[in-house]
Amino acid sequence: MAKYMRPPNTSLFVRNISDESRPEDLRREFGRYGPIVDVYIPLDFHTRRPRGFAYIQYPFPIIFFYILCEETIVFPSLTSPF
């Protein structure tokens, strides 16, 4: 058994999001699976534009089970046209 146990990961990595996506948009779409602790959309250092992916943090890892049980989730308003 490991000396130090890591807590379970509760962040969901979401890729191919549009540059126009806001944390509120992701919070609304992914909030149907459970309460959301935080939404983080990294920005490019030089251009200050979104890098095309986000992290959504849930309070419990069991929520991932419900998300993975569904088919691929496509949100037309959030995906990039490219």
C-alpha cells in the first residue's frame, strides 16, 4: 500500500471548445450531471485567447461514471467549426 494516498481526481478535461465559450456556458451544459465546483478555461500567454480546452471540477468522482455512460456529448454552441 502506498505511503501517501492521492485523493481521487475530480476534474473533467473537455477539448475542442469554441473560442467564444464562456465558463457560464460550460457550467450550464455540464451542470446537469451534478454540482460544479469550478470551470477553468486556460488562455494562451501571448494572445490572451482561449486555448480550446477546459477543466470542469466536480466535488465527487462518481459523477464521471454518469458522464461516461452517455454517448459522446456534442454541444453545437460550444464546439469549434474546425
